[in-house]
Amino acid sequence: MTDASMPTPETGRHSVSLTAPDARTRKRAQAEKRFRAYGIIAIATGLFFLVVLFTSILSEGIPAFKRTVVSVEFILTQQDREEAESELFKTKAYSNLFVTALKTELDERGLNVDINEDAIERLLGKVGGTIRTFYSENPDKLGQPVRFDLAASSRVDGYYKGRVTREAMQDSRFLQKSDLDLVDAMEKAGIIKQAFNWPFITGADSGVDNPGGAGIGASVVGSFFMMLVVLALSLPIGVAASIYLEEFAPQNRFTDLIEVNISNLAAVPSIVFGILGLAVFIQFMHLPQSAPLVGGLVLTLMTLPTIIISTRASLKAVPPSIRDAALGVGASKMQAVFHHVLPLAAPGILTGTIIGLAQALGETAPLLLIGMVGFVARGYPDGFVAGFTEANSAMPAQIYTWASRADVAFYEKAWGGIIILLMFLLTMNIIAIILRRRFERRW
Amino acid sequence: MSFAKLSASALAIAAVSATTAAARDNVQVAGSSTVLPYASIVAELFGENTDFPTPVVESGGSSAGLKRFCEGVGENTIDVANASRAIREKEIKACADNGVTDIMEVRIGYDGIVFASQQSGPAFTAFQPADIYNAIGSKVMKDGALVDNSFNNWAEFNGDLPDVEIAMFIPGTKHGTREVFEDKVLLAGCETTGAMEAMIAGGMSEDDAEDACLDVRTDGKSVDIDGDYTETLARIDTNPNGIGVFGLAFYENNTDKLKVATMGDVAPSTETIASGEYPVSRPLFFYVKKAHIGVIPGLKEYAQFFVADEIAGGSGPLANYGLVADPELASTQDAIANEATMGSGS
């Protein structure tokens, strides 16, 4: 780079015009243009895939937020209830009572189609459980007309959402072509309609034959309790470890080794933590299986390196002059760290923590081994402590479970679950960005 | 410091929960992914219809479930293992070594294995075990000699089958389904094509020949699926020539995408499987740890509820989903009521 200051020999330079660029300048300019084009192509490719991903998630998942309901008034007498309660399969008895009532109602309305109880049963989802729960919670409603909005069967739901068509469908015990005439007639009569799928957001997992009753709410709660454990453990441990390593620890081989191992730990596949969790927390410490507490502990191990690395980076970013000034006016090393360095590094630490949590929230693999995948998210925990110890699932595990079920309706639920999971992740990441924007200081 | 408070409360919670962990009040089930759908239906209904909490049902495969089942007795082990095959001697021994001695075997019904392809794909409508063996066996008979399988198209060995490339998606070795597939299809095909005879004539012992019959070709024409049937379905969706191995219930839930082929001239259905005409079917089981009965609330009731006529019988929700009801359900019910264990002569 010293050429510029050297006296330039006059050879060949006289022909250069100041206004027209010479060949080498043009070449360099072109190289720059090309490089910018590569950059734009790279970003465009990324954006393209993002758009494809989002449109497919939204187009597949949004139907999950709508459901088809059969809406009728229904009266259950005390005697009916006692009879139903005396059976082993109580919910089936309730369901039968409802089918009979619905048939009477349809007969009264004079719909111009064949109505038989088998067809009605095929149209309805698993309604018995809902009815039984309602009357055991509201025994005063016995004998009075109650309007129920009960889920239609998954195939009737699919008929409205375009999954099931008259042309492609084959008569089976799940649904017959003639049933669709009844569906159309009931829709005209205002008995079958579309509604917002609240049970999907608030409900718990259901059996494989009852997609209409499946919801992600319970597993959201499971994820929440896991994140509480992760936050409560990984933040203090991670921050304490990084403050010590960064500010107090001597620089020697041993701390170097620790540093290398922390970086290594960050790259360990998450399933390994699951195996560890199974061996240590469940088999050795005898903590309950399938519990969010164990899930949280496992995910803590996974999140710790992320938090330590980001905390150390933000501590490093605080200029030494701050520490020097604090020590200079007589503060102890601990005072300098806790009064001056840590508050300045806090935005970076929080950002790192939130990103670590978001990562943990989307993790399924370690949960496979500690029993949180399967038919697990059965209901809401009763109470705060039970939230940690009662068997529950987590959002990604629930999505995974749904995606592997035979009925296509569950596949739709899985996409709907992805939308909800993404909303949580997006919120967390936005909070991280806001924190960084508002509080981060640069020197 | 709020950090200190947070961590203190976290530790307190952990301590509290560690002590409450001693009282598990729900039944814990794990095992076969074939039985999982049925178990999840029963678990949901059991929670809805009784005062016991809903059991937790995990997946993972028959072998993995039985392995966990045999880890020992105690609340941190599972109570019930689902299996799509009978427990093996080796596993019973492993159980006994860990103190799990009294095991109740419960047969819940039968499941059919069907061979299906894309609805709009080539006309795969009828298979014999021999066709499947010729397609994916590692050594087959060609022109009267036992050779490494080099068939590329189905029509090469059976003119009735479409002239398209062989692509089979079979259950991986961790699935119980693999065993019935090997026994009822590969082995049968190996015998009828004469490959087994040729192997024995070539100096193999009968046992070795049987094992050799179960080897599948490794050149990519046969793909092991270790995941669920949805994974097989996804493979079939993208490959019009693909033949997948499914459970009957899964196929019946996806008739708009799949068409099924007959096996040995019998179309799979609950009727043909119940009568035993359809050759590829197997019983489904779950195993109960007797030592946990009376310790884990609702365990015996769960087992009884599972095999009750209203649930596992011919018109119950399990049959409606695709399980082939067991004609001997009554004796199973008796066995559970008496808490009869394996080897106690029931």
C-alpha cells in the first residue's frame, strides 16, 4: 500500500483520462457489482424459502383453528343420567342419548333425507365425554334444555375443509356417501355449522379416534412449566459461572479446558441430554417420569452453554475502563462487577437467555427419552407444584405425536400446533430484539 | 438479588416435587407404536369414564417398551408394556433378573398387515408371499438356480404384476410388525419359491436357511422404515411405484390415498382377519406388572376396562378404529380378574 506515496514512473499513464474509467477500475467495479448480486441472490433464496415455509405452514395450519360443530338443544333427565352412570362405558351411553335426541329433533324438522341413528353416529365426533363432564360440573342443568356445540366427526370436518370430497371418498364405517346428503340438509337447517376452534387452543390431547377433541392447551402449560425450570436454573447458574470465569478466574490451563468444554457442550446433540436425563434424573434420582420438572432439568443442561457463552460475550463487551474507574475510586472487585459491569451487560445477558429459552422451547429430541412424547398431555395440572410433577407433554412433542397419527385430521392439528409454537417463538425473539435495541450500549 | 430468590425458590420447588414424586397416581404405559393408538383410545376413555386419572401412554416400539418394563419393580418403572408380538424368553429372563417375576399377559385382539400402494399408481392388486420374497429377498431362484437378487421390475418374475421398478417400504427391525412380516410373508415366500430348498441343498442347515430367508436385499429396492406408518405413507406419496406395509387400521383411515392389494388371494378386512383367512395378521398384547397392582391406583381397572366387551368387543371403539376383536375375549377377562400370571397355567 505504499505505492501511492512513491513517485510514480510516467510510463503508460499519460493515456489515462480522469473522466473515463480505465480497464482495471472497470474490472474492480464489475467484481463489486457481481459480489453484490451474489449477496442479493443469497438473501432472495433465503426469503423465498421463508415465504414457502410460511405459506405452507399457514395454509395447512389455519384450518385447524376452525371446527365443524353440531349445535342442538338437548335435555338430559335425572333418570337418563342415572342409567348412563350405571354402565361401564358411560360416555357411550351419553353419546347414545344425544344421538336419539338429535334424531328426534331432525325428524321434527322434517328434513327431506333418510335419517338413521347409525348415520348420525358417524357424523358426530366423540361427544359423550363432553356431555358427561358438563353434567357432572353442572348437575343443576339436569332436566333443562342446554345448547351444546359438539364436534362433528373428523371426516365431516374434512368435508367442509376440502379434505373429503364426494368423488374421492369411499364408503366405509367411518362415513358413507349418503351421510353427506344428511350433512348438507343439516347445514341448511342450521344444525351443522363452522365455528372457531376454542377447544383446540384450550384443550388437551385426545385419543386417536377423537381428533375433534384434541387441543394444544395442556402442552402449552407443560412447556410453560418446563421453561420456568429452565429459567430459574440456567439463568443464575449460567450468569454466576460466566461472571466467575470472566472476571475472577485466573487464566490458566484449567480454565482454558473449562472454556473449551463449554463450547463443546453447546454443540452436543440434544438427544444426548435426553439419555443423560433418563439415566440421572429418572433412574438414579427417581424423579417422576414424563414430568415437566425433568424436562426442564434436561433442557437446562442444554441451554446452559448458550447462556454462558452469550453472557461472557456481553461481559467482555463492557470496556475495561469501566472496571478500572470503579476500582480506581476504591470499589472492591465484586462491587465493580455487580454495580457497574453486570448492569451494563444485562441487556446482552437477557437477549442470550431468551434466545436460549426459545431454543429449548422448540426442542423435542431429549423429551422422547424422558417420556414426554405419546399420549401424555391428558389435562391441566391441578395446582402449581403439580404443574412440575404431573405427567405432561410439551408443544413440539405434542406436534410430533399428532403428525404420526393415522387420521389426517391430526396432521392438520400438527400444523396448527406449529403456528402456535411459532407465535411463542416469535414473541420471545421480538422481546429479545426490543431489549437489545433499547438498552444495549455501544462503546 | 432477584437471581438468588429465583434460584432459592427453584430449589425449594425441586425439593418439594422430589418428595411428592413418591406417589404416582397414574398408570404409566409404554411400548409398541401399533398398540399405541388403541391404548390412547382406551386411556382417554378410562379417564373419562372412571375416577382414576388418565393413564400416560408412551410410544417407542415393542422391544423398547418391554426393555423398560423389565427394568425393575417400583414407581419409577412403567406398569404396562404394549407389544405387537408376544414377549420373548430372553425378555422374560431379563425381567426375572431385575425382579419382575409376575407378568400378566393380555391379548387385546388382532391386527392385519396390509400391502398398499398409491391410489392412482400402477395396478398392484394381488400379491402372493412369493412375489414379495422375489422382490426383496436377498437370494432368489432365477432360472432354477439360487442367485443374488437382481430383479428390477415386478413383471420380471410375475407377468401379472405391473412392469414397474421394485420399491418396497417395510417396517424396520425395531418394530414388532417386522417379525410378522418376516414369518408370514418372507419365510412363506422363501419356501414356495423353492429358495429355501435350494439353500438347504446348498449345504445350509434348516435353521440357517430360515435365517437366510429373512435377509432382505440391500441395494435400495427395499427400504426399512423405522418411524411410524405416516412416514411410510409419505414415501408412497412421493413414489407412485412404491409398495408400503401398513396396519389395517391405518389403511382404513387413509383409503382415499391408498389402495390395498390382496395377499394370497384374500382381501384384508376385519372379517377375513378374524376368520384367519387373511394370512398376515398377528395378535396384539399388553403386559402388566402384577407387583404394581394395588400399588398404582387403577392399574387392574385399566386392564379390565381395556378388554371389557364394551371397549375391545366387536362393536366397541377399538374395533371401530380397526382392531380385529379377539373371539376369546371372555377368557382374557377372567384371567385379569383372577390376576393370572404367565406360566401359572392359564
